[in-house]
Amino acid sequence: MTETENFNKIVQDKKFQTGKNFVQHGDFSVYDHSIYVCETCFKMSKKLHLKVDKESLAKGALLHDYFLYDWHKKDHPRFHSFRHAGFAAENAKRDFGLNSKEEKMIRAHMFPLGLKVPTSKEAILLCIADKYCATRETLKGKRKHLKNLIKFRKAPE
Ligand SMILES: [Fe+2]
Ligand SMILES: [Fe+2]
């Protein structure tokens, strides 16, 4: 399968789309975040002229947060930050099948949190893109929140 076929197959999958209901950062759902991270991985690899395994890059990046719950809700599993990469890898293996590179990418994406170190080019790209996107998503949310606060303060009594 090509990276585009992989991308389309996963993005159109019903279970993957449940990520639309789970908040990730700010206004971004897990679904939005996963696509943003995947696109960023490809942009970075092009900018750096890296020869990457595109099929694995698409699959690992899209499924890196496939943990399938809302970590903002009270009943989510404890120690989400440390454990969700493992949950995502197990779920993705069960629902989509992963090769060893893809599984390692997902398990190591939270480095330096957790003990898994990214070892392939694809895993390093994913680890960096994930942090970049998470920061931008969080800041966008904060900016919006600040704007709302300012609006609120200026609103006539
Ligand atoms: Fe994650
Ligand atoms: Fe992520």
C-alpha cells in the first residue's frame, strides 16, 4: 500500500474517527491532532530531504495517539502521559496491523517520557513533530482563551 492509500484507509476508518470526540489539546481533537502530526512529519522529511519509509511514516504518525479514550475525563487510565503510547500501539496493532518499525515509532513517540527511545528516522520525525504540533495546538487554545477573557472584561455590565 502507498502512503496515500494508507492515509485514506486509516482516516476513513470508523474507529479512527471516534478520535473526533476526544479532546487532545485546545480545540484540537485526537483526530485533528493525528492528521496534523502526520502532515508535519511529511513536511519535515521533505524540507530535510530525508529518504523515509513513507508507508510506515503515514501509519505510525496517524496512529501514534490511537489510545481511544478522552484523557480529559475523570475515568481515564492513570498516568496517561506515560502509558498512552503503549495503549495506542496495542490498539493499532489489533485494528490495523503494524510492522516492527511502526510499532516502535508509536511506543517511542513520547520520548523522553517513558523509557522507549526513538531509533529510526521515522520515529525521530514523529517524536519531534508531535511536540511541535502539541505546542502549537495548546498555544492556539490559550490565545483563544485569552481573547475570550479580554472580550469578557470589555463587555458592558
Ligand atoms: Fe501522544
Ligand atoms: Fe500526539
